[in-house]
Amino acid sequence: MLYDFDKISGESGKNSARADNIATVHTIRSVHTIIRGIKIRRRQRR
């Protein structure tokens, strides 16, 4: 996905860096939401 985005954009360096940052942010957010869900489930079990 990121490589295709670079080819389409033309400015490979800047856009690839932005795409990587966006991807990392999305992954971090998803991980945080999963961790929150696990913590909430553990609290409900008790």
C-alpha cells in the first residue's frame, strides 16, 4: 500500500514518511483500544 502511494504521489520521500507516520499512529491507537478492552473485561469478571 505505501509503495503504491509513493508511486502515485511522485514526491516519494515526504509522502512515504507521512504514510508511515499515519500507519504507526493507527496501529498504536488500535493496540491501545485492544488493551483498554482487555482491562475492561478483566474488571467486569471480578
